[in-house]
Amino acid sequence: MSGAVVIGGGPAGLMAAEVMASAGLPVTLCEGKPSVGRKFLMAGKSGLNLTKAEPFDPFLAAFEEAAPALRPMLEAFDSQAVQDWAEGLGQEVFTGSTGRVFPRAMKASPLLRAWLARLAAQGVQLKTRWQWQGWDGDALVFDTPNGQQQINADVTVLALGGASWSRLGATGAWAPLLAERGVGLSDFDPANVGLLVDWSSHMTRHFGAALKGVAWSAGAYRSRGEAVISARGLEGGGIYSISRGLREGHGLTLDLLPDLEVSDVMARLAKPRGKDSQANHLRKRLKLSPAQIALLQEMARPLPQGVEALAELLKALPIAHAGLRPMDEAISTAGGVRLNALDEGLMLRDLPGVFAAGEMLDWEAPTGGYLINGCLATGHWAGRHAVDWVRR
């Protein structure tokens, strides 16, 4: 036997490896790509949002229907634990005005380097370009640069990611391997994903412009986050956090003035316009940006002339679109290993001694620190219970 084997070198897999190595287990971590943490590094390009500093109940609520199952894991490795862990790796963190927590360096690479150094010091053996192919009897099978290799493990933690950003290693190719063993799976769907919009040429000069101070709604999902107008559509936290509502078939509406009531908007619009164009009137009276006015005209030209009708439109502008971006362009995915296919320690009920963690589990959460915290927490939990399994 070879002690513990972790398959997948993202945050969940690295955390499981750390927990097991800290407990004295010999750990081998196998990663299909040439290096580990590729999606983690990609997330850090715009500032690595590790977690969100907020009371536990609203933090947990972000995980929606998966919250009851994930509660003990998030309690055991909560937002403060994530911050303490990062600082234990020598990475000072800070909390932004919205509660989002980042490393002071605003990058993932210094944290990942420190993490890998600690794992190496703990004796974790790292094997890259090892593509998992399933089992041969009880042995784990890998395609490697040196041909097919097999490992017999005392315990295995799968942390193979979802099915987005395949070039970074999250392909979902593991799903048939588990389905063959009777593991219950849910189909993959894009989560935290941008929106496709077929813009007219009128919008070209606004590509790259941010829409701030607005509110997006899709069914029960609502966001005050900003979004960016891109050549292909809309993207950014404001869209990502309501993409589930769009995936479920709800229409998208935009409140351009979420801090004003319709009556307030009407009062401002009712002021004399003089020789101003309608666009200038909107800019002066309501402080709308050029990009906001352009989007309004793109979606509702010709604009109503009546004050009440225009005010109601500004408060609930329907956004016509061509659907969500492809799953491979999503930040994360819904679907994967059903939570009821796992026991309370994240061991697969149909595969004793095999645990699963991270984004390959069927849960989803918005960006803003929840995703990475969820991956770290489930990796920590699976690692702890894998240690218990071996000791039993």
C-alpha cells in the first residue's frame, strides 16, 4: 500500500493532502496537468478572493440548498480559519469594503508557492502529468509520461474539479469513471458565467465600460454587483451571481437606479428639459453614465416620452440576450457527485475508502469568496475523515 492518494491539485486536493500529511499519513498527490493550482492561479489574476468576512448565517445561505450538508464543513473551516491559514503561510490578508478577503499581495502565486513548500516539507509526493483513468481492481490507474502506472492506496481523495475551463484541467472527464461504479451524479451546468448579447454597432464604443451602481434581477436572484459590457455580452460579478436564475429560465431585468423609487425618478424626469436631448436630460437629472444610457437605448429604443413610462423602464429594463456563455467559459459548474451519494465524512457510499471534495461535488455558490472557501472547507473535511478511515 502507498498510504493516501489525492487526485487533483486544486485547492480542495491540496488542502486534503495537507490535512492528511499533518496527521502523519504518507501522501501522494497526482495531477493531470504539468503543474498544480492552475485554476487557483487564474482566479488570482484579478485579485485572489479567498473568502468573505461576514456573519456565518448569511455566509452559509450563499450555498442555498447545499447549505445543510455543507454546514459542518464550513463551520470547521470558516472564513476566519481561511484567513488564519493564509497568514500561517506568510500571506497577510485584508478585508475590502464589501467584506471580501484578499491576500495583501493580491495574487495567488506567492500563496501557492508557500503552500507547495510546506507540503513538500511534510513529505507530500507530487506527480504531475498523471492522468487518472479509473481502477484496475482496487488499484488506481494513471496514464503518465512513463506509460501506465498503478497505485494501491489505503485511502483516496478525489478532488477533480468540475467541467469548466478544461484547458486548466477541469474537464469533468472523471464523471463516467464514477458512474460505472454506481456513484450518483447530476448533470453539469454552467455557474458564475457571463451572458451572450448580440449588440448592435451602436454599442461598440462602450465595450469595456463598467455598469456600476445598478441592480440585476433574474427570478428570485438579485445582485447589486457591477458588470462589464464586452464584445460578446455582459460579464462580471453582477451577472455571475444571478446566472443561476438565467439558467433556470428567468428573464433578466436591470434597475438602473436601485436607490430611487419610481416616484423619485418621475420627479426628476419631470423637471424642464429645455433644449436638452433626452439622453442629456437623463444624464443631468439622473446621473446616468454614457454606457447606462447606451444600454437603455439598445434595449428599449424608441424610449417612451411619458415620464411615468420612462421611470418604470429605468427601474425595470428588460435585457434581451442570447443565453449564457458556454460551460467551458464558466467560472464554475453546478452538478457533479450528488451529496446523497456521500456519507457525512464525504466518503462515497458505493466506494469505501474513496472520498470526494471540492467543485466535483454537486453544490454551487456565487463568486465573492464562497467558491474558494467551499473548496478549501470540503478538502479539509475529506482529509480529516480520510485520516479517521485509515486509523479505523
